[in-house]
Amino acid sequence: MARVIVPVGPQHPALKEPVNFRIIAEGETIVGLELDVSYNHRGIEKAAEQRDFTRVVPLLERICGICSHSHGTAFVKGIEEIMAIAVPPRAEYIRTIIAELERIHSHLLWLGVAAHEIGWNTLFMWTWRDREAVQDILEEISGNRVNYGMNIVGGVRRDITPELNKAALDRLPALEAQIAGYVELLKKQETVLLRFQGVGRLTREQALTYGTVGPTARSSGVEYDIRRDDPYCAYAEVPWDVVTDTHGDVYGKTIVRIGELRESVRIVRYCLEHLPEGDITVKAPRNAPTGHALSRYEAPRGELSHYIRTNGTDKADRLDVRTPTLANWTSVAASLVNQNLADIPVIIAAIDPCLSCTSRLTVLNPQRTSSTEMTWEDLRRRARELNRERERC
Amino acid sequence: MENHAGVGTGDGGNRMTTIQEVQQAFTTGSDAACIVRNRVEAAVPPARIRGEVARARKDFGFDHLIQISVTDLGATFQLIYHLTGPHRIVLSLAVDVPREKPEAPSMHDIHPPAGIYERQIHDLMGVVFTGHPNLKRIILNEDWPQNEFPLRKDWKPEPDRYYGGVREVL
């Protein structure tokens, strides 16, 4: 049969990322894939060499809107390793709490997107509704829904007060109940079983050969989790389990992510209940000595690594970032082979390539200098008014 | 940890490779300082790097390439191959390639993800990986000028040169 090249992206309704795939297909079957990720390169590694350690952290948080805490933490813990400073335990626990909340919101977001890709938007609505509980906790603690700005070299910038602690703990049982619901749902919901099972399968050998990381590797039975293998923050002190599965397909990746949701809630609860007393920062020196560090971090999408080299100044000489998505791309090419064209969106989405996240709605009036935040009630009222106006026309 | 096809864990059964064994095999003499926690660092001459990465995989179970980091050190570019495996030891093999002839052997056949990492390094730092089947542009836009490598320390954008993308109309 004649080979056809199907271009997908960089702008495509089924992809939420500016990436271009040239899919080589024979009929409806995929036989190969070429990839171009150049559409959104922002030169952050170069820009990071120009900023001192205080100013570079907010920049690195913006590498990714979803795993912003991951990039910030990976960098500051690398710099702290070079400076040989010990972060107070309370700061390590707070970093862990934010990291796991970030994982919960990221996995819930992913579950919604995966459901959307198979045309089951009801689940998308449910998971994104539940994700709001996590976003609320993050907003209460950090003041932001994304780009939390918690990290600084030497600790964290905001404390978790007893009131915030209680508010966060109070939100967890409802979230846990919803997650338990998804576990049951996944076992018997027909749409999910039909579209996830056997799709984009990666064997254990393939997962190892193609260097996969994170839930993509763990769903193929590769027990590989930086939180356990190279412990950082408070993970060595917290009881939790690495979640793995042996399906290797989109279904397996879903099982792993839902399992990790439960583990993350467990870690967050433990850390909130056992939050050590004390300072949240130590004073870090302005300059870092000459040195280098490989800082590894288990981001929601898998192992993130920052190679940092310093030269005795207050700026990094080199920051080399390897994101989990880059590590997983090679396996996507392998898992797409012999699959159906219609399964492209869900197989690509299965590794959870980074997506962007929006902030809350702010109404700006150019005549005034101040801005007004809209509350949920305002927003509903405004929607009702708009609908009425439209119906009258 | 069970063994898997084609890759030895270097344990000859059930015993795990220890960090001392890795240190003895890859570092020379008085490099005791090269161990930090679970990390072992070693410098390797360019001619031997392919053999060393292959040996680490075959005999010591380093089956996962974490990252190939690259730094512009002035006279040389330093490539570091960060490897790990079921024993969770991280082995960092550093190789310096000369600036005037920035060439290193490709590892795409030993560690498939190296293919994409090498394309990235080639694009941004201008290191040529010999034996790479498809060393095409991946990170920079297609109309980026040839022979301009933005991560090199001596790179400065020319004010009147076109670097691709949308042309600004003044």
C-alpha cells in the first residue's frame, strides 16, 4: 500500500502543544513518525545565565505552567547542594506538600485531557471540577493557582500557618472520595476500556530501551521513581509506595496516575500532620562556589534533571535542563507504530506532554488604574445577563 | 531486580553492583573524592567514550541515560553522559571535545534517547555527533541562520541579521 505522510500540528485541534509530527501511514496504520519541537523555543537556558540566583527562580518556574514548582525546586536544590547549605526541615516539608499538590492537579488535569481525547467529556468535567479543590489549597498557601513562587535558594518564601494547614486537611477527604470513585469507574466504564486497553502498548523491554521516565515507565513495569531512588525534600521520611503497573498501554498509564493520586494525597496528609516546627529559610550566600551538580527531581511527568555549573559568581555558568517529555518522545514514536491513525491524540496525550494552564479572570478597566477580581457569583451573574441579552435579540 | 533482554545488570545473579565496583572500574587511582552520595564521576578521553558507555551498559547495568549535559568551557565543550540503572547509582562520564573540531561519537544505538538529546546539542551548541543517522534541526526554527549556536558563550545576536520567525515591520 502507498505510504502517506500526515502532518499533525503545530496547530491542531487534537494537540494542546505546539509540536509538529509527520506521521507516515499506510492506509489507516501508522508506520513511522518524525518530530519537530521548534515552535516554542524560548531560550530560557540562555536567559538563565544572565540572572542571579534570586531572579532566575521565577524565570525557571515559567519553563512550564503545570510543573512550575518542579523546575524551581530542581534548580534551588542543585544550587543548595553546590553551596553546601542545609535547608530547614519545615521548608523541606512545605516543598514536598506543594510538589505533591502539583502532582495531584497535574494528574487530574491529565485524566480530564485523556478523557477528552477519547470523546468522553463528562469525565473531563468531573476531574477538572475535583482539581479545583487542589487549586484552592495551592492558592490559599501560595497566593497563586499556577507559578506558586514558593522557592528561594535556602528555603521557601511562605509558611503554612495552622489555619492554612487545617483548611488544607479539611479539603482532603472529599478529594480522596472522588479519587476512589475514579478507581472504580476505571474498572468498568466501557468507553474507557474500549479506547484505552491495548492502545499504544509499550513492553517493559521497550520502556527500558527507549529511556522512558515517570508514569510512562512505571506503567510498563519499570520501577523507577526519583523520589525513592535519589530522595530529596522530605520523601525519605514520609511513608509512601511507588505505583507500578504491567499493562504498558494507555490503560496502564491511567492506572498508574490514579494510583499516584492516592499516594500523593497520603504524602500531603502526612506532611501537613507532621509539619516540623522552625524556620522556613536559612540565609544563603550571595555567590555560589565553583562547582557543578546534577539535580534530579520526579516531576508529575517523570524524571526532570537540571545540570547546573557555577563559577564563583551569583549567576549559573550553565543550566542544562532535560525535561521528562523530551525523554519520553522516543517511546512515543515506538508506541505509535502499527496503531490506528484515530488513536494518535490519546497515545500522544498518554505520556502527558506539558500543557498550559490559565489563571483567573481579571477585569481591567483602562479608565481606572485598579483592577477588580470577579468572584464566582459575579461570574455567574454576568453569564446569566449575557444569556438574557442574547435571547432577547 | 530481574534481568532483562540484552542488558546485564552486572550482578551475575542476585548481587547488586556496588558503588565501589563502579568507582574502581571507571576512575583512576586516588579519585576517592569522585563519590558523592550515589554519584560517581569520571573523565574519559574522547576516543574511549563510546566504549566506556557501552561497557557501563553491558557489564554494570547502566541501562538508562538520564541526560547528556553540555557546557562551553572556552577551549573545549564538555559533554557529560549521566547514566543510571537498576542499582540506582549515577555514573557521570565527562568528555572534553575541542572547540575547533567539535566532534563526538553518537550513542543513539547504545541508548536510543541519545538520538534526540544529540540533535538538541547539535542544534544549540554545534557539536557534531558522528554516526548519527538524522542530525537535523530540532529545537531552533528552520529559518535560523546556519553556523550560529546560541548556547556558546561567544555567541551574540547580530542586530541586522534575520533569525527567522515573523519579520517585524517598522
